[in-house]
Amino acid sequence: MRKILLSAVFCCLAVAIAAQNAGTYSNPLDVQFGDPYILRTADGKYYMYGTGAGAHNGFAAYSSNDLINWKREGQVYYGNNRNGWGEHSYWAPEVYERHGKYYLFYSAQWKVNPGKELENFRIGVAVASKPTGPFVDLQNKPVFNPRYPVIDANVLFTEDGKVYLYYSRCCYKHPVESEVAAWARKKGWFSQVEESWVYGIEMKPDFSGVIGEPVLLLRPPVKMSDPQAAWESRSVTSKEVNRRWTEGSCIFKKGDTYYMMYSANYFGGKNYAVGYATSKNPLGPFKKAANNPVLQKNTATGGIVTGTGHNSVTYAPDGKTMLCVYHGRTSKTGDERVVFIDRMKITKDGELMVEGPTTTKQLMPGAR
């Protein structure tokens, strides 16, 4: 009888512990991705894509029903498909579900490189009948050729049926004069400072090309008195590198306002951080927010997370809670980029806030 009672007690304890842990998770996830992007399909399932994770000249994917438990689906895109135009450096994939098909936007080094440029990156799009691929390029060339290297494709579908493509012009061979550049030159640190800028352009509905000319939307501040200059210039002011980035754009609409999140500073360093800007129109003008940055390293307050950036946005299984999906590094993971998911919200005053980075156990809203 005593053994039966003890067994019953242990069973109850096991059930209680299981119930307590159900729907909980802690950052970072056990996924080694850079530039993570999560697609939530019509049936409520999640698929995560990103840079790295062992994919060779292409992209891998993970799937989940609750954003907590992830299953590796293997490599879903190979650059050497029958229409493949890339050579290497396959980065920042994003997948969108449209009319029963799945479209993967990404950047890679273009094979057509008569000038033998070190950075000859362009943006492409591939299609598949399933979110797990296999994805095949729509055409054997990039979507368009702006004649400078571009990365980090992000797409917006508006209510009027238009499609907009957002991307980052690379720092490569793009020196820009600013007070920060003059300051760094005076100190004898750098002779010039290169910058990356975010642009937007309308796309053809079939993704075969673009309409019109690109519009400059975001760039690093010119004046050091600009409230954004301090956090967006840390890679230069810390003498880390002679570049200032504005990249990894992520746009979405809330109410009548377009929110564009973006990352600044060296993507391989500790100062990588996220800010946002708002506009009433898809192609701006955008105004940077006063509460930037909204996501950054937490080591100054005793945390272990650095290099937070290149985010995407999704919703929790409850369908209501907004989540910021991003990569970062910790003192435990070292230089490996790993995935974080934290709550984010838009206040009644229109202010965007990310409740992270976190590493403590927490409940995923609506997780099964």
C-alpha cells in the first residue's frame, strides 16, 4: 500500500511539474540562426528561416506549433537550383505566403561580376508549393540591379494591392561625409566612414521586377547633435570599425501608421541594436522614434546578452501578443548567433517597445 501511495504522489508531482512547464520557454532558443524570420501559415503553424544553421549555399528551416519546440526541416533552398543566379553569401531569407504559394526573398553574391567586386550582392526571390520547399528561383537573375550591393530584403503588401520591397544598400564603397566621420578623422582613427542606407521601392505584383526608382528612407545621422547619433554610431565611436549601418529593416502597419524597425552598428559586434521609425505612407518620409534604441545589449545591467539585431515580427499562438524575433549572442554561446523571442507592444500613444532581451523562463501566450 505504501508503494502504491508513493507512486501516486510521484505521479501527481510529475503531472504538476509538466503542467507548470507547459507553454514555457527561455531565451536563447536552441536554434543557431542569424537574421531569423518567422512565417505563420494560415493553419497556425510556424516556420523559421535564417542565415546559417549548417545550410550550404542556401537556407534551412525549422517548424513549430507553439514557438517553443522546434523541428529542423533541413535545407529548403539550394543556390544551385535550375534558375540559381547566386555564387555565395546567402543571407537574410524571408518567406511570404501568397495565393497558395510560398515566396522566399533573400540576398546573395551575384555571379555576373565583371568588375570583380568584393561585394556584389543582389536580391532574389524563389517559389515553392510548401513552406519547406524545395524553393526554386523565379528567374535566373536578381529582382533588379541598382548598380550597388544590396541585402536584407523585406516585403510589404498593402490594402490597395501594391507590393513594396525594402532593402539595405551596403557600406561597401559608400563613404559618406558627416560630423561623425569628421570627428573620427580628426582623432586619426579612420580616414573615411562608410554607411549603409535603407531604401524602398514598389514591386511588380508577380515579383519579376520593380516599378519606378528607389526612395531613400533611413540613413545614419549627419550631425552629432542628432538624438539618434550616439547609439547609431557606436561602432565608429568605440573605434571598432569605420562603418555605420542601417540595415535589417522590418516594416508592418498598425492602425494608420507604418512602423519600420531597423538595426544599426556592426552586425558582428556587441553594439548591434534595434530602433524604429514611423510614417503614414509605405515610402515615407519616416521619422525615427525618440525612445530608440528599443533593443540592445543588457550587459550594463548585469545581463549576458549582446549583439541584438536583425529582427522580424510575429504573433504568439494566442493571436494577439506581438513578438520580436531576433538574433543575439550571450557569454555562453560566444560568437555564435542564436535566436531570441521577446514580447513587444505598441502603446496607446503609438510608442513601440520590446520587452527584452530576456533569458529567464517565461510563458508563451496561447502555447499548447
